[in-house]
Amino acid sequence: MSSKQVQPNGAISTLPEGSPFLREELPLTVREAAVYLGVSTQTVYLWVERKQIPHLRVMGRNIRFLRSDLEPFRATFKNEVGDGKTKET
């Protein structure tokens, strides 16, 4: 038997029971990270290029993100953006 998880794009992934990873522990793709952060994939790629967001390189070109790394980034990002306006310093 397996458990089904609904992904942000509406697709259903199947994880075998007894899987050593929980869905939250699996690395996120660029698309999944963009949905989690509430920005476009282009913005995520820009942040990666500028080294503004914690990320992993898998097999050279593939980019992945750990949710535990994105949580503090997301909190900082949301505080800076606020109501759609960047706070002035």
C-alpha cells in the first residue's frame, strides 16, 4: 500500500509506506520552491544566480532546495516585502 500526496501543481505523487523520507524532507524543485515562496520560477532562478537563496546543485545543473533552508529565507522575504512594498532602510 502507498500514501498519496498532492503536489502544488495538482499532481499526485505516490510514496511507498515505510519510506525513509517524509514529503517535507524531500528536496524541492525550482517550481515547488517558487510556489512555496509565492514568487515566479524566474525570480527563484535569479536569486540562485545571485546566491541570495540557499540551494543545492544535483548532478551539475539541477537545482534543489531544502524546505528547512527555505523557511528562514521565506520569513525574511515576507518581512521585507510586507504589503507588496519593499521597506526602505
